[in-house]
Amino acid sequence: MEFTFNPFSVTLIFSGLLVGGLSLYIAIKVEDATRWVAITMLCAAIWGFFYGLELSVANREAMLFFIRLEYLGISFLAAFWLFFSLKYTSYKSKNIGLLVVLILLIPVLTYLLVLTNEIHHLHYKSFEVITAASFPTAKIEVGPWYYVNLIYIYFAFSLGSLIIWKRFRFSDQLFKTQTRLLLLGGLFPLVFNFLYQTHIFRPFDVIDLTPFAFLFTYLILGFAILKYQLFSLKPIARTKIMEAITKGVLVLDSNTKIVDYNPAFNSYSFTPKKIKVATKAEVIFKESEEILELIARKQATSIESKIVSGMQEKIYLIEAIPLLDRKSITNGLVLLFEDVTEQKSINETLKNQAIELQQLNDLKDKYFSIISHDLKGPIFGIKELIHLTNCGVVSREEFMNMLPEVSKNMEQVALLLENLLAWSSSQLKGGEVVNYQEFDIHKILSQQKEILERIATEKKIGISIDAQAKFTAKGDKNMIELVVRNLINNAIKFSDIGGKIRISTYDELAFLTICIEDFGKGISVENLSKIRNGVSFTTTGQNNESGTGLGLLLVKEYILKNNGQLEVHSEEGKGTKFCMKLPIASKDILCTKEILY
């Protein structure tokens, strides 16, 4: 292939290479919408470069070869301009795949038809080489698809330009300037093409000036993108963001001089009249050593500073952000100022409210869980048994046989209900009032043993009371009855069949000590910790007896309310011993509230 260069071909080849290299550099260095401008520039560069080579050869086959390469740029030039327009204006589509197909359909078909034109002649009807001029050129008679592609190019460029104009016609002045330059870059080359196609302006009959116009326009556009960050949001974004930020922003250079600040900083400043660019930070913050120390450190950190202004004290959160160069050397500092006085007050209030709300939610969840499961099951079971008896499904004899089991369940329900009501009352704001009185602890132990005797008998468990205490106790009798009942019930629950429970009392200084000891499964270390921390937990008994976790919570809480102490000794597999100490009625001694483990 022999080349004969001329002024037109040299200009196109050189400018094509220049624009092509520029477009590749921009595509690599720049992101977002600007990258699509670079791809559009590359298409124009491909067109211009290979058009220059076409004008440098003399035979038909070489010209056709370069024309096919030219159409890599010509076919897709308008499509990529349209892609850029949609990307630059942040256009969103639910059917993005369909949109891409529609945009690329004509360009792909055009290029395929150019490659296969010798078969169908839809794009070019005829092609011949003219040698009469100073250098050989191609004379082409266009086919019907040529006009389809031409219309598509005009439509795509016009549509893209319209999208850009409608999006930014009322925007910031800088965007308006960029929009005008964009429209010029998109439409100026088309004007040359229109004049060429209509034979209005053809200074050189067989030379198409359109690629010259594209390359000239995109060469200027490329340098503008690199030098002035054209089509970048940075200049506008900086101004808008600085105005919109409610925090005070102060930018200092390496010598602590003011470089920039936003309007909000004036309201945070102690001396607004002194805030000027190039003013030293020491002048503005001369009364605040904390802030000056923060600036001197030049590190990413934050402090809270209390400032007294008149009769008011305000708390400011000041955050320092160092500005580093490529070698991680600090070139400046950004200070962010935020008034957190009200926020701190609100946070404290919200924290207290959250604690109260969590307690109420826990109370509600626990309450409804017990009602929906532990109370509902037994009551509905009895209801169903009565219904079956009335219907004749269960005979009277069978009903009477079931009564002991029903009675046992109802005793558990009664204890559960009593615990539930007592616990709910204790959780209400203000809690329960402790009704102090003198009482005989042995009577309470005997009564509670009698109440729970039948349940113990079913498991063949013996309960013995060793009463050594001589003094009476002082406290709320009803609360202590509930405590004793829960402790004895737990001892029965976790004792093996045929086991024994030992209850003992004795006097110990200013206290009357009551111990309830079983020799059953014992309590794990983990659950002992939960008792100490007042955390509710449930475990099944030796005969799979269920529980709610309320019993021990009440035991702990009621003993404390009665100025008592609780000791728990347990070993898994060997049993548990609960000892509660209550104040002796005849001695007026103030006891410390504590639980010993």
C-alpha cells in the first residue's frame, strides 16, 4: 500500500492522533460523564485519522479499506454523544437495557452494512476513484441506508443537545456556560456537515470538511476539560456545599492563616468582625487555649469546648481535619464547629426515657408472655375438661380421678397468679408500700408447709422444720409469706422423687435466719450470676415442672425491701440452700441491704 500525503491528509492524520491521544488520556484520568465525552472525541479522532489515510492512497481497494475503518467512528459518534447527554444530566431509566439497544441499533446496522456493501449496495450505490485533481479522491453515489444513518446522526445529536439544554437552562451560571460550550461542540460540526450535504458550502468539491470541524472542536474541548476541569461539579459543588453546611467551617493554611470559611462560621465565632482571609487563627481564638492547642497538634481529632457568652454556657464540638499532600505532610487544617449544647441536653433526656421505656416494655413482654402461656394453658385445660364431662365424653368417675391432677395444676396457677400480681405491683412507679409488723416466722413456715404438703407428697418428698430461733421477725408479713412459699415450692420442684427438704431457723446477732435446703439438681454458676444481677430465667424441674422466672425475682426484691439479706449456696447435682436474714423485732437496728453468694 503506497501513501502520497497532501496538506488535507497530513492535517487530518496529525489532528486525529492528537485528539485520539487526548481522548484516551481523559478517559483514563477523568470519571463519570466526562468519560463519555472522551469516547465521543475518540470516535471523531478515528474518523479523522482514517479519512486522512484515505486521502493519502490512490487505489480503490485501499480507499475502501480505510472507509470501513472510518465508519468505526462515524457509526458510533452520535450514539456516544447521546450516552454522554443522558449521563451528564443524570437521566435514570427503569429499562436501561432496552434504551442501550435502541441507541446502538442503527450504528451497529450501519457498520455491518458498510462492511458488506459490496453485496447489497444499500449504503453506497457506486464507488470510483477520481484522479483529475491534485491528489486521488473517492467519488461516491450514496444508497438509501446512507440517509437513514445521516438522519439518525442528526436526530441523536439534536436529542442529546436538547436534553442538556432543558436540564441546565435555569441552573447556576457556570453550568450555563458549560452547557453553551457543550451545545457548540455538538452542533457546530453538524452545521458543516449540513452545508456539505446540501452543496451550499463545498469549497473543495470532493473533500468533506465535517471531520475537520469535529477534530477542531474536540481539540479545544479536550484541552478545556484538562486545564479548567470543564463539566466538573467541583467549583459549583464547593460553593453550594459551603453555603448549605450548618456547621461552621474554617480552613487554615500551614501558617494557621484563614484560607476560607463558610457563612455559618460567623455564628460560631467569638469575634465575627475579625474574620477575614489571611487573618491568623491566634487572633480569632486568643481567648480559647483549647482550640489553639487543637490547631497546633495538626492531627485528626476533636474536642468539646465550653464557651461562656454572657449568662449562657454553650458546648461546642470542634473537629480538626488535616489537609495532607502526597508525602503526607500537613499543608493546612479544616476546623468544623458544631453547637451541641441542646443536643447533649436532649440526649440525656432521651437516655433516661429510653431506660424507662425499656423497663416498661420488659414488664409488658413478661406480663403478656405469662398470661398467654402459663395461665392460659391450665385454665383452658380445665375448661375443656368440664366441656368434655358435660358432653359425656368423660365420665363422672374419670372426672373424679382427674381432680387431684387438676387440683395440683390450680395450686400452681394460684401461686403463679399471686406472683404475677405481686411482681406487677412492685414494678409500678413508686412500687409497693412495705407494711412493717412483728410476726412469728414459725407460724408462716408451718402454714406454707401445709399449703404445699400435697405437692411434696406426690413426689414422696419429706419436709422437716428445725425451729431454733427464739425471736420474732419484723417486716411485711404478706411479702415474707410469698417469699417462703416460693422458696419451698422451688425446693420441691428441683428435688428428686423420695428426696427431702430441710427448713431451719436460728438467731444470728440482729437477724433471724431462715434456711430452706434441698438435695436436688442444684443451680449452675451461670444461673447463680443471673440471680445476683436480678435477671429472670426459667429451668424445668426434676419432673419437667415449668416455671416463669418470677419467683426468685420476687424473693430477692422482697427480702431487700424488708431490710433483709439473702445467701445462696448451691452445687450442681448436690442441692441448693437459700438462707434469708430478717431483722429481729425486739432490736432496733438498721440493716444494710445486700445479697451474699
